[in-house]
Amino acid sequence: MMKHRYASLREGAELGVDDAEQRCRRKLWKRSIMSILALLALAALVTFLAASPRGDAHPGVGHEDGRLLFVGVLHRHGARTGIHHYTFENFTWPWKLGALTLEGMEMGFNMGKKLRSDYWRHLTSSSSQMHIDATSTNVPRTIDTVHSALLGLFLGDQVKTSSILERDCSCRPDRGGQASSVECIGKCLGLDSVPSELPKVKVLQSSSIEASLLQQPYVCKEYRTWLSDFDTSQQYSAAVDEFSEQIRFLKKVVNGDRLCFDDLTGKTIKNDETCTNITLEAVERVWDSAVCALFEGIDYPSPTNHTGLIDTFQPTVDWLWHHWFTVDQGPNMGGILLNDILERMHAAQVADESLWKTENRKMGKVAGFQGASMVLYSAHDSTVASLLAALGLENWSLPSFVAHITVELWASGTSNETDPRVVLQYYDGRDGHMLDVRGCPDGTCAYSSLVAALSSRRMTMANCTFVAPKEAVNSTAAEKGRR
Ligand SMILES: *[C@@H]1O[C@H](CO)[C@@H](O)[C@H](O)[C@H]1NC(C)=O
Ligand SMILES: *[C@@H]1O[C@H](CO)[C@@H](O)[C@H](O)[C@H]1NC(C)=O
Ligand SMILES: *[C@@H]1O[C@H](CO)[C@@H](O)[C@H](O)[C@H]1NC(C)=O
Ligand SMILES: *[C@@H]1O[C@H](CO)[C@@H](O)[C@H](O)[C@H]1NC(C)=O
Ligand SMILES: *[C@@H]1O[C@H](CO)[C@@H](O)[C@H](O)[C@H]1NC(C)=O
Ligand SMILES: *[C@@H]1O[C@H](CO)[C@@H](O)[C@H](O)[C@H]1NC(C)=O
Ligand SMILES: *[C@@H]1O[C@H](CO)[C@@H](O)[C@H](O)[C@H]1NC(C)=O
């Protein structure tokens, strides 16, 4: 079993910015004493230090007295409706297919609130603007989720969300088939108003190679080629035998040998092309629909019962996902995102170093302390699985709604300013724990160790042979695992 130490780690993460600022100011005090002008600053500092309590007895994971330099958060969207509507499903979804549900928005908002309590104090500083980047795939549910998360991050507990009855989501365009404005998300969440200073979300168009940042397996040929070979592999057909009971069960659910959907291009089209043979993928798709229905409170048709159906299919889905997202293919799936995160960490470290160099220190910028930079990547369970694979991890739990990976970079403070520490965590949507990466055991190590351990797993867009993805609704193959 993996260790669950999220709670204790979280305590460690709750380091006050006061401590970091005190430290900054103590250093400043030493370095600026030569200057006559420093006398003015000194008076202010003495007042500050005298007024602030010393609080250096923090539990944690080695970043006591730490300053957060950077945090990257890759998250899956919140709860959504099914990707398809299958002919045997005797219910209709309340929103367009694949749309974020209201519960999904709330999940995003709550995740943002959690990020606020963990990181907000580190993101702000007296001297600089907050540096928060938000990037999303061009799918309405991921855009809606990151907007919900930003609202939670900026508002936190300052507002109480009203009850569901008071919410008004009539502003939502195309029943969730298109992304909503932030104002509309606010109304859906029952907020009175939304802050005006939210960061603008960068949406990666799937027709551009930039899409490879968050959807590398689907827009780069390398992995797609591997995947089509996998489908015809011995291993795959052995799995079809191994899971024959689940396949039989699905045929009972469907009451036939083929899985048919009636949602192509939004219209009801009844011809053979809308059906697929029942194999492992079909099991995975129906499992996914049933999970979505469970979150939405919709009962799913099953020969047993709703949870019985999910539990029956779970082993097949686990097998499939761990064979789609293998360590071997990790760089081809998440290498570009991994590289982006490592580069951002590097930039944060360089910025911090230059800030600490005496020659860059100018009087008049007493509060030279700079807030941590944050990046939010809003994407899919396949993106989360891709990054886990790129990190060389094998035995992860499937990413549920708003599952996220956080990567923190902490200045090591008292020990060695030039070798900050890294903290890697995974919250799968239910539970959180440290990511035990080879070369960075238990998810915490020196930044330089992490860089060395992952050097062969980084990729850039130059490593990607770009193939524009087919429109998701038209394609069955390119869509595998893209949830
Ligand atoms: C994989 O993780 C699961 C729980 O997440 C655990 O039950 C299982 O023993 C682990 N397997 C290996 C090989 O580590
Ligand atoms: C689907 O199953 C039928 C009958 O077993 C078979 O003839 C057909 O080739 C299969 N189609 C695909 C795409 O595998
Ligand atoms: C859907 O079908 C199941 C049987 O598979 C049945 O128990 C359920 O009541 C049906 N639901 C609706 C809304 O018709
Ligand atoms: C649902 O079905 C499973 C499998 O048949 C069974 O073990 C479980 O007791 C059922 N649960 C309920 C609430 O009926
Ligand atoms: C700090 O870390 C750097 C790079 O890892 C190393 O070169 C240097 O010797 C270290 N300094 C001390 C005082 O440990
Ligand atoms: C990415 O491309 C560069 C330059 O061609 C190459 O050196 C590197 O090995 C590639 N990375 C991977 C992980 O294949
Ligand atoms: C998807 O299918 C529809 C109808 O068949 C077609 O009009 C549309 O151009 C297709 N989109 C893509 C990207 O192939």
C-alpha cells in the first residue's frame, strides 16, 4: 500500500509568509547596514521584527523556515456527464455530453479553496504582482473547471456558496457544450460577484502543436503508433480472454453484441457505424458512463445494480489504463509537460537567486521578497496518467474527478540557498499521498536530484511529430482514455 501522509505534509506546507519575510528582512538588515540610507529602513525593520512573533517551530518535510518559489498543479476537470449516450441507457443527461456538471464546478471551486489555504500566503508579496498562469485544453469542461478553481483560489472562504436552489445556471451556453464565462460560473456556484483580477486562462487549440503540452498522446504520432500496435498485441488479446467474464457481463447490460451510441454530432443517427464491437474499450466506456451517472445521482441500468456494475468492470479498467499509460511510453505521453514544469521550476530558482545576489539588491526595494509563481494546468485524466508515467510511476490509482499532481519548489532556507527542495504529491480525487519517484524517494528531494533523475524523460515539442487530432466525437480510436 502507498503511504498516506498528506495531512502531515500539509502541516509542513502551512508555513507562514511572516517567517520567510522575517528571514528576508534579517538578511537585508545585515547587507544594507553599510549604507547610510539603510538607517531609514532599519528603523522600519526593527519595528517590524519587534512586532512580529517568532514562529520557527514548524513540523514539516524539511522546508521549515522555507519560502515557496514555485508550485505547479496539474488537475483533471470536475464531474461531468457521459462522453457518449448509449442506446441502452434509459436516461438523459441534464447537460450536453462531456459537459462539466454543477457538482463538477463545485469540485473545481473546492479544489481552488484548498490551493488557497495551502499556497495563497506564498503567492502574494508586498513588492510584486502575483504570478499565476492558467492553461487549459480547448475542451469546455476543463475551461469551466479552471475558472471554478480560480474562483475558489481568489475567493476562498470569503464567500459562502448558496444552496443549490439559489443557484442560477441559465446563463450557461449550449447546455455546457461551450465554455461559460467566469461570471456565469460564479452564478452557477451561487456567488454574488466574481473578482475582476482573475488571471486569463490560456486555451491550447488542438490544431496547434501547443496542444502537445497537455494532450501529447493524442496529437503526437509517436504514442499513437505505439497504441495501434498495442491493440493488436498478444498481450491485448490475452487480456480479452482474461476479462471475458466482464465482456460477457457488458453484453448482458447492452442486451446485444455491440455497443451502440446515438449521439454522433448531437443528432440521433441510427446506422451501423455508430456501434462498436464489445471489447475492453467498450467495458471502459460503459464503466466511465456509470461513474459519471453515480456522481450525478442517476441510476444506471444494470443486471445487478449500479455499484455492482462499476465494481465488476473496475479490474478491466485498471488493467487497461496501466497498459495504456506505461512507464516505457512515459516520455511520449507526458515528457513535454514534465519538461515545462522543470523549466518553470528552473526559472523560479534563477529569479530567486538573482534576487538574493547583493549586487542586484537596491535600496528602496526593501521588500525584495518575491511571491511564488504558480501554474495551473487544467486537463484530463489521461493527462494526469501521462505525467505519472513520465515520472516513471507504475502503480498509481486512477485519477478521479479533480485528481491533481502538485509539484512544489521550496528554497531550502537556512541550509543551502542554491539547492532548493522539491515536494511531489498526488491526490487521486479521493486520497492524497507523496509520489515515490525513483531518484526522489517519498516525493521529496533536492531539486538537482529530481532534475538528474528525470533528465532522460523530458521532451520538447521538437520531439513530437504533430498530427492534428480528429474531432473527438467523430473519432473512436483517437479518443481512448481521453476523459
Ligand atoms: C499497488 O497499489 C495498491 C494500492 O494503491 C496496492 O494494494 C498494491 O499492493 C500495490 N502493488 C504493488 C506491486 O506495489
Ligand atoms: C466485429 O465483430 C464481427 C463479428 O464477430 C466481426 O466480423 C468484425 O470484423 C468485428 N469488427 C471489428 C472492427 O473488429
Ligand atoms: C432503466 O432500466 C433499469 C433496468 O435495467 C430499470 O431498473 C430502471 O428503472 C430503468 N430506469 C428508467 C428511468 O426507466
Ligand atoms: C449490488 O450488486 C452487487 C453484485 O451483485 C452485490 O454484491 C451488492 O450487494 C449489491 N448492492 C446492493 C445495494 O444491492
Ligand atoms: C550548495 O549547493 C550547490 C549546488 O548543489 C553546491 O555547489 C554548493 O557547494 C552548496 N553549498 C553549500 C554551502 O553546501
Ligand atoms: C528529444 O529530441 C532530442 C533532440 O533530437 C533528443 O536528443 C532527445 O533524446 C529526445 N528526447 C527523448 C526523450 O527522446
Ligand atoms: C465530424 O463529422 C461531421 C459529420 O459527419 C462533419 O461534418 C465534421 O466535419 C466532422 N469533423 C471533423 C473534424 O472531421
